[in-house]
Amino acid sequence: MKFNEQKKDHIYVAAHRGLSATYPENTMEAFRAAVEAGVDQLETDIRITADGELVLIHDATLDRTTNGTGLVCEHTLAALRSLDAGSWKGEEFAGCRIPTLDEFIAYVKPFDELTLDLELKEYPTTGHEKISYEVCDRVLAIVEENGLTDRVVINTFSGKLHEYIYRKYGKKFRLHVYYPMHHLGECEIDPYSYGYCCCMFGSKDELMAEPAEFAKMAARGVEPWAGASVKNEVGVQAAIDAGAKLITCNNADEILKILTQKGMRNE
């Protein structure tokens, strides 16, 4: 996948936390399975440990996806690496570990056509601003040091954090924002004035935004993407009809097959 070089009748596919429908999310096993399935992009979540290491885990707490308990940020890397991050998904995944960002980067770097969606989970809430911005700067520095700037979108549900990046770095890094705007919290700057791409969520029980909203976003120069609510042929067709440029999903292997059958993987 190369940004700004998308072919007609070709929708990109991003693996949400890896191949997370069948593998324990945000583990190297899930990422490897997604790459083997032929995805265009890997999405993952970044948090910080008690001793300042960057790790990949979605929740602020350990309880759902590991055999540990408590806040991620209150545990050292060594403590986190001792936890089982796979058994909750099935006994066959016992022993899967929480990866570090460095481990993830080392794995993905050789795959030249693979892009990354890095979600920053440390938000600049009251009293947490300093650590949020420090984590953000560290992640961006790692991206740049590894020559991945042109292969990465930076994602966060915090409009305030997006604005920090935009004000400090301009459009050096591609920013992944959200629609409707309330998903980003308080915003001082219109996020669609600087965003590169935008997940187009629906309101209430709708799968995704209406096609007209996709068209409006595209007209503003922001790529409209379909979020992880896409799970089957119905969702895929809705994404196609809306004009989605990319589908983020948990079952990327199945979505790739459906898109191929529909002629939307024009290589």
C-alpha cells in the first residue's frame, strides 16, 4: 500500500489490532497472521509502562486481555512481559506476550508495502498532558528514525493531541481523525482541515456514515475510511457504496476475500 497511489476499484484493508477476530489482539501472533493474510495496513495501540517503555495494548487496564490486573501504566515492562496475553482468546494462544513498540517496528520494517496505523492511547487529560505529549514525541521520533514517516498514519481519539502534533510538526505526519467530530472531544481547530484520513462512523446504530458524508469528506481532501464495524459482506458492500478508500476490520482475511470476489482488489 502506498499513500496517494491508490488504484481505481481497489479498497485497502487494515487489520485492527492484527487479525484480532481469531488471534489475541495486539500480539505479534495476530500481526504476523494479518501480514500472511495479505493486509495493506496494521493498526495497533500504544501505551506507556511504569518504567517508561512503550507497549502495544488497547485497554488502560490489563484485565480483559491478560491474566494480570490493574493499570498498564502502573506495571514495569518486565512485569507486563511475564503476563499471558493469549489464553483469554483460546488455550492454543497460551504464552502470547504484550509486545513492545520496538519489537513491532523491527518486525514490520522489512515489509516495504505495509503501512501502519499507530494509535496513541495516552491522552492529554488534566494532569496527564506532559506524559501524553512525551509519548507522542517519542513515537514520532521512532517512526522518523526508522524511515517510516511515509508509511504511517498517527491515530488518536483526542482532538487536543492531534492539534499538538499539527501545531508542532505541521503536516509532516499523516493524521487519522474521526467523524462525527464529537469522537475527538474538544477541538480548537477543525480536524478536517489538517487530517489525512478519517474513519466515518455512523450515528447511533448505523454501521457507518451516509455516502453523502463520505463524499463531503473526500471533497475536503480527507480520505474517508470505514471503521472496524465492517464484519461481513453487508458491511463491505456498504463501504463500497459509500466510497471508502480503506476498511479497518478485525477479520481482515475474510474481508480481503469478499473484496476480491467483488472486484475491489484491482492489483
